[in-house]
Amino acid sequence: MENNNYKGVTLIELITVLFIVSLMAAIIFPSFDIFGENKLKSEAREIGSILKYLNESASSSKETFSIVFNFDEHLLIWNEKEGERKKKFENISGVETQSNGLVNKGELTLFFPPTGIQQNIIVHLNKDDKNFIVSLNHLNGKIKIYN
């Protein structure tokens, strides 16, 4: 009686493993792209919240608050009742106002007086080929986020 003990894998086993690995990669990798878009949307919402908070706080407390967009360091620095706050936002690509146009280098400081902001603010966020726009309407104080 012959006993053949082959050590190795058959072509069928190899094809099966490659199929399973490629199927898992096809399912998993596209979902990582969603995380980037969710982060961008989350940043847009947070920036919108900050702008709305500053505008409403200035009106209700009869004080002037400011926000600084530092494009070189990707920082947002704002003053509120509790003091100065800073947060890094990697995806801000520019800020547009009627008086300054589109600014995307250096620093831009905006003031929220007690009477409310006097011009619309549009914040542009970009990551790869995805874009979000955060808009603060100076007339009604509403925030809109566009994709």
C-alpha cells in the first residue's frame, strides 16, 4: 500500500483563500472612505456651532467676541465668556466674507459685536475631492451646511 503525504496547498485551496481575502477587502476598504467624509461633516457642524454660539452669545451678553482663523496652523481661536479657546481643524481651506473676499492664507480675525455679525461668513472645508461649506447668515443668524 502506498501512502502519499503531500505537504502543500492545492490550487483550489489557494483560489478559495484569495477569493475570501479579496471579498473582505472589497467590503472593508470602501467603508474607510466614509470615515473621512464623516470627519469632514463633523468638522463642518462643529464650526457652524461655534459661529452660531459666538453670534448668539455676543447678542445676549452685549459683549464683543472674536474668532481667528489661522490657516497656516489650521487653528480656530475664539474668545467667549469663559475665556480663549483653541481647536485644530485640518480641513478648513478658506473663509469668505463680503469685506475680505476669500482668505486662505495667514490669519483672519472676525468680530461678533453685541448687535450681531454684520456680514455673512462662509467657511470652506476640503478633503481630497469632498467639499463642505458652512454658511452663517448675518440677517437671521442661521447656519447652513452644504455638501
